[in-house]
Amino acid sequence: MKIYLIGYMGCGKSTLGRKLAQRLNLCFIDLDKYIEERNFRTIPTIFAEEGEEGFRLCEKKALEEIADFENLVVATGGGAPCFFENMELMNRTGATIYIAPPTEILVERLLKSKNERPLIKGKSREELTRFIDENLQKRAPFYEKASLIIRDKHNLEVDDVLRLLEKQ
Ligand code: S3P
């Protein structure tokens, strides 16, 4: 069994993933942390040294490795489903859950943590809102290939996810 949590930066993949893994007695992997460990560098350093293109290659390679592991919940980076055949790989090797909170929630959360994220570092509230709106439009077709989509939930809890998974 393998569950991939996908969705925009700040949608809560890591927090929910950790709880979901604990409840289902599965291992938890945060794809970004895995990339950092495998490359001995932080995500901002990989972006600075190799650009987004280099980062996407590291991300693809990490995902291919993880796709071979079993019994785990994976919190992916926000861009992971939108490059190469990553979304197809995830759908082939597990269940994919797209978490899509309202944009206002993403903006609030990301304003607090934007400096750890190279794509949005230093943006004002207005710039961030516009960036998310535009970027989400491009990414939505990829995210929407998920086996389960959870939209507009404010405080998403593990029980909600389990209930929706059962209903499928
Ligand atoms: C990215 C999201 C980040 C990280 C990188 C790029 C993106 O992960 O992979 O900064 O392209 O949306 P989180 O979604 O965990 O912030």
C-alpha cells in the first residue's frame, strides 16, 4: 500500500501525511527531505546551484526510487506531479490524494514560510496571491489526475481522509 499526497505548497501535505501514516501504521516519507538527504544539500541550495531544472531532475529521480518502496505515505513537493511523467508514475504505483484548500489559506500559510521556498521567496502578499493563482491554473490539470480530490476543507483531519478513502 502506498499513498501519495499531492497539492500546492502550503496545502498541508506533510502535516497530514505524518498523521495518516501513523494512523495506518505505514512509514512516512517527505519527498523534499528525501531529496535533501540523497543530494547532501538543502532544496534552496539545489535551486541556487542547478536551477529549477536541476531540482526537477533530482525530484524525478527521488520519486522513482520511492515508487519502489512499499507501505508508506509520501508527501510530495508542490511541483512534483507537474513535471515529466511523475503523476502517471504515482498513479501507477499507489493512491494519489490531491489536497486543495482555498487559495486564501495557501496565501496565509505561505506568507509565514515563503523564505524556505525558492519559487516564492521575498514576494509580497499581492505578488504571492497573483503567483499562486496563475501557477495553480497551470498545475491544476496535473493535480486533477489524482484518484481522490479533497477541495476547500479548512481543517482537514485524518478521519476526513479515511472516510473519503473508504467511500471510493
Ligand atoms: C515546490 C514546492 C516545494 C519544493 C520546492 C518546489 C513547488 O515543496 O519541492 O520548493 O514547485 O511547488 P512543498 O510543496 O512541500 O513546499
